[in-house]
Amino acid sequence: MESALEHKLINSYKDEMISFLDTHPEYFEEAIKLALSDKQPYSWRAAWLLWSCMEENDQRIQSYIKDIVNSIKTKNDGHQRELLKILLQMKLTEEHEGILFNICMDLWEQVNKNPSVRLTALKFIIKTAKKHPDLSQEVTFLTQDQYLEFLSPAVKKSISKMMKELIP
């Protein structure tokens, strides 16, 4: 049986989903659990909705960070991207930051992976490198031609802008 949240996730436009979660905060935890699950088509949509409804470093998500980090590798591309977007808005412990950094490195290096997933992974890598400047050289290595070859000119331009912020 489909829950009220699941029904909204597949039968509503984004504004209606956001309004539903805002007016029914009791479904927020269900949205997190759905986002962590493999119950498609609800799971990636729940992650997408959470990112749209959460605050920066949202305390309702804080206790799920470990689970989110640990689940990323097992998800499909779009679902990975949405989970990464959630984590980009959260303050992570050094342990979770290190684990996620390695996951993002793996995602970035998979040149045949969806470009939006790779770009989101690179955003986390750069965010981490800004916090830990000793990683800057490693990030510079990641922008060599072999990693950019399959990306569109628009994505390459976006990466160039991000790199200028890291290494002016």
C-alpha cells in the first residue's frame, strides 16, 4: 500500500511535494528512510525532495549522515547525485568527510558515469580541498584532459570556474 508521501512523490509537481512536506513535517523522517532505500521510483525522488526542503546542516538529517554516506555506492546515478547534494549542505565529521571524499574521487574518475553525478562529486571534492588546502594539487590532477574528455563545453566551463575559486 502506497503511503501519502509516496503518492505525492509520483503524482505531484515539485511545488506541491514541497508544500506537502512543509505542511506535514511528520513525513520528513519517512522521506529520509525512502531516500536511503531502493524502493524506486520513490527513493531518488525522496532524496530530490529532501534537498529541496532541507535547511543547511539540517538537524533532522544529521543522525542519518553515516547511512547516507554508506548507501551512495549502491545507488544508481540520479539517486547518487541527489544524496550527494544533501550531503553538500551538511557539516560532516572528519571521518564521514574522508569516506565521502574517497567515494567522490571514485565517482569522478568513472568517466562514463553521468556528468551530473561526476560534477556533483567534484563539487564535494573542491569543497573539501578548500577546507584542506593540501589537497589542492590532487584536485588539479583531476582536471586533466582524460577526466574532461566526455563532458560538454558547459560542464567544462563550470569546472574551470570552480577550479579558479580553489586555485586563483
